[in-house]
Amino acid sequence: QAEEELKETCARQALQLQEMGRRERLLRADLGRAKEQLKSFKTQVMQVCSPAAVGAAGKAITEQQVIEKVRNISEESQQSQEREKHLQEELSSRLSKEKEVSENVEEFKKSLCKLQ
């Protein structure tokens, strides 16, 4: 009976090892795909940034230059969004004031008409 239990335990462990091996192969395949996607993305970013970032000597740009360029673009985008928000608030404020002035003008017109 002990021998039978030992065989069953070994069989279970063998199955577990096979499953772990299968999972490892899947993870390695996923990692390989992720590396290829990253490489492709990196190539695309380099191609997009390259014309604007190539120096006067026509040297190829470095990854650090691309990172800096992307960082600058991100900062500019954030600043633009903040400026847009500020302008929207200013526009809203001016529209409110204009509406108030318009209402006051209407009241003034009504008062003038009553006086005449």
C-alpha cells in the first residue's frame, strides 16, 4: 500500500512538473512577444523622433535623446492642457459678465421706456 501511495505521489508530482514546464514555456513565449513589441515600439518612436532630433552633423540620435524628446513633448502637452483649462475658465467668466451686462442693459432700456 505504501508503495502504491508513493507511485501515486510520484505520478502527481510528475504531472505538476509537466504543468510547471508548460507554464514556463508559455511565460517565455509571452516574454518573447513582449520584447518584440517593445522593440517594434522603440523603432517606431525612433523613426518618428529622428527627423526632428538629428543633429546638424546628421548623426543618428541616441535613445536618451528620444526619451528627452518624448519627455519634452509630454511636458508641452501638459502645459497646453493647463493653458486651455485656464482659457476656458476665463472665457466662462467673461461670458457670465457679458450676460450680466446684457441683462443690465435690458433693465436700463425698460427703465428708459417707462420714463418716456
